[in-house]
Amino acid sequence: MQPSALPAAAGRRDRATAPLLAVLIIIILGGCAARPALSPSPLPRDEMKGAASWYGHQYHGKPTANGEIYDMNALTAAHRTLPFNSHVKVQRTDNGREVEVRVNDRGPYVDGRVIDLSRGAAQKLDMVNKGVAPVQITPIEVPDETGSRWSIVVGGLPPADTDRLAARLRGAGPRAPLVSYRWNGDPSLAQGWLRGYAAEDDARRVVNQLREE
């Protein structure tokens, strides 16, 4: 979810040049037992089909959102809302190539993009040179989300702008506090997190408010 969405171009350039955005993500999981994905899919329809991008050298060896060290050659991916350690099939809709990946990071932050793949996964889909490709996502195994907490991420902005935004949002009604963090991979940019929503619907309502603002 996003009032605008994640960094700009494909591949390793994606995350360093983001416009103003807000992305809905899970930050705390209540359970870790894996189960087959239910029918209908746990993904909203607008998160099942769209563009895939990839990220590589700039983030290789750095922590992902779940604390793992990113290995660009592993078959992993960043997704906005799927619980960490979810396994999904990603299929290119223009050439039929597919790959199974495990979610261990958050993103993408660009409107229209539904998943950000590791370089290894992008190679399987033959999209490294192209950078962006149309895909369909099919959940295979999704951990139990009981007790999850949701956050809205606003970024990347210069740190001073993020601080001003945080001050404005703190005085704009019953929202969770906004905490500022550095943007991963670019110390000149920062993210703001509105943390601690117990219900996904509550977080989505705030995202819609932010879009209007």
C-alpha cells in the first residue's frame, strides 16, 4: 500500500531515489508456523499482478528488513505486506518464466511495482538487463499472521523534511507516532514510520488520508 510508491528505476538504482511515498508493511509477526496459502489469496488483488524490479550490488551484504544479511544471489524478495518467510511463485506474464522466492525484505516503493527481487531471482526470470518485467504472484506458503502489527513507511526524504513531516503528523489526529530512520543505502535520505496499527484496515485508512493530504 502506498500514497505514492517506492524508489524510482529498476535494479540497484531503485531504492536510492524515492519520491514522497507511504508503504503499508508488516513489522511484527505473532506466529512463525507455516501453512499453505488459503483460497482466496491473502494478497489484495492489486498486489498480485504488476511490475517486478530487482536490487543487487548496492545492498549486497547489508541487513534486510527482517535482520538477515542480503545475498543478491539467493532466491529472495522484498514485498510490502506478505509476512517474512512467505514463499511465493513469481511468473513473468510475457514469457512464462517463473521462480519461487522467500520474502525477507520490504518494498518495492514505486507505484505499480508489486515485488522487488534479488538479482538471483531476476536472473531466473531473464530480467536483469531489462530491469522491470510484468509478473503474476502466487502465494505458496504464508506464515500465520496472528498478532501482526502494521506500519506505514513514508520515505525517502531528506532527514530534515522527514522530521518536519513527523512533527506535522503527530499533531494531525489519532495516529501512531512517526519515528524517523535512515533510508537503507543512502544516508542522505530518511524514512518515517507510523508504527503499531493492530488492524490492517486501520492502517489502510490512514494511507488513504495521507494520499489525500
